[in-house]
Amino acid sequence: MIRRLGEVSYKIARRIVIAVIGGTILLGGIIMLATPGPGLAVILLGLAILAIEFAWAKLWLAKVRHSVTPEGREALRGHYSSLRERWFVKKNDEKPAEKP
């Protein structure tokens, strides 16, 4: 019983340590986006550390890795252009709204 308790305590402590270290590095990377420094590289490092223990971080890391490949950039470019057309480009058959 004591051995099992020690094993559970180790897993929880490891998870907490990984969360604190990875979260701190991730937060530092986010801050570096606005200040001088290698923000994106540090964000990737923080996500990689968090992905050791957390599934959501592993998913985010996979999305970021995919977005830096040529195929991923092309997919994002297509997604952004469709959003731009939907939100900002007026259709030819639409009339501008009249002022009351």
C-alpha cells in the first residue's frame, strides 16, 4: 500500500513539475512575441515539454508542426483566403445597405 501511494505521488509530482516548467517556458515564448527574442522557438519548446505529459499539448504541437510544412502552409493559405472572401469581399450581386 505504501509502495502504491509512493507511485501515485511520484506521478502527480512529475505531472506538476512538467506543467510548471512547460507552462513557464510557453508563457515566456508568448511574451517574446511582443518583445525581442525567439518567441516561436520558445513556444515550440514549451509545447514539446508539455506534450510529454498532456494530450492537448501534443495535439497543439502536431498542428504547429503541420503548419510549418509546405502542405500545411498551403492548407492554411486556402483556409484564410476563404475566410477573407466570406468576411471582407462583397459579392457582385449584393447591393450596399441603404441608410434609413
